[in-house]
Amino acid sequence: MGEAPILPWSSSLEGRRRSISGGREEVSRQADLRGIFDRLLTAFGPQGWWPGETPFEVIVGAVLTQNTAWANVERAIWNLKGAGALELEALHRIDAERLAELIRPSGYYNMKARRLKELVRFLVERGGIEALSKCGTEELRRALLGINGVGKETADSILLYAFNRPVFVVDAYTKRIFHRLGHLKEDAGYDDVKGFFEERLPRDAALYNEYHALIVRLGKERCRKTRPLCRGCPLSDLCPSSRNKL
């Protein structure tokens, strides 16, 4: 594989590293995060996330992907498109039972249908995605978290991938990988992990987008919950857990 592309935020990260006032340990942690990203990008290449044609499709996908594989979400999205229901007003009009039938491949379809209806009602009442895009990030995050069934990971996925806001998305892969690398406590909370990245990386949506996608790729293919494939992992020499297995 050839060299990973140089992204536009690279120089800004270097500048922030030089200006940080937290001492050598903090600069080292920031350099570690940058080095980890560079290794993953070189190993896997750009991931092209999020796989959605419109911001609304991304929002729908963020709900459908809860507790299921993306392949199942794609089948549900395909059903919605085929029924002409992957538009805000169409999804607002459709009844919950019919919606549940269409999204059945995603699993937990009755619950997800209710959650989607709540989310769509919120979007309609707030004037749609364009109107919401004028809100500040924290204001929009609070509003999303007030919707039944929208937790922190789902809200942050919507903010990052649909609204292009520099919000770092945390999932089980993030916690597992960075705990094994020695950066996080095993019981670190969502906000603590989110803050760990946002305080040490520039607030750049393109960076957060790619970093999260690469973490998911590593977690699925290598850094599994059980029986991780440490040999050949691009981070194996940085990982105490890996060194214990090799």
C-alpha cells in the first residue's frame, strides 16, 4: 500500500503540539494520538465514512445501526428507498407499523421505528436539517439527547457525520483499543473518553470522521473483544496487551 494522504489538519496539529502547556507527558500523549492515526491511515487507507447519500440518510442510519451490523442497516435503507420513505416528510407521514416492517432487517425494528418517529417529529418541529444546522453544536447536542432513544454515541454520530461538527464519537471499539494501549482506564465513561480525544486533537471534523472510522476498522478486523489478532496489527509494537501475546 502506498503512503497515506496528507490531510489539511496535519500542520495545525503540529502547531498545537508545540504550544501545549501541559508538559512533556501531555505533548507525548498528543503525539501518540497522531502517530496512532497515521499508522491506521497507512494500514487501512481512507474509509469514506459515513455511507449515506444525504444528511437525512445519515441520521436514519445512525438510529438503525444501533446494536446491529452495517450490512443489516443497508438492507433496511434499501427497503426505505424502495418504498419512497427515505425523505423527511415521507417518514413523518408513514405509520409506525409500516415503518417497522420496512426496517425489519436492522433488528429491534419496533423499538427503532418508534425512535425514528420521535427523531423525525423533532426534525419537522424544528424546521428540518437546514434550520437545525444554524444551531450551535452544544445546543444541538442537548436537543438530540432529549429525544427518546438517542444516546450520546448516536447524537455525536449525527453531529459529526450529518452536520459536520467536530465532535469525537466514542464506541466500544474506542474504549477497548485505547484501554489496551494504556491510554484509558477500563471503566472510563463516555464523556471522559470523548474529552480525552477532543482535548488532545484539533477540533477538525474531517480528522474525527476518519479517526473514528479507522478505529472501527481496527476493532472489527484486529482488536476483537476476545481472541484479538495481534500479529500483523499496525499498533502491535505500541500495545502492552499485544506484547504479552506475541
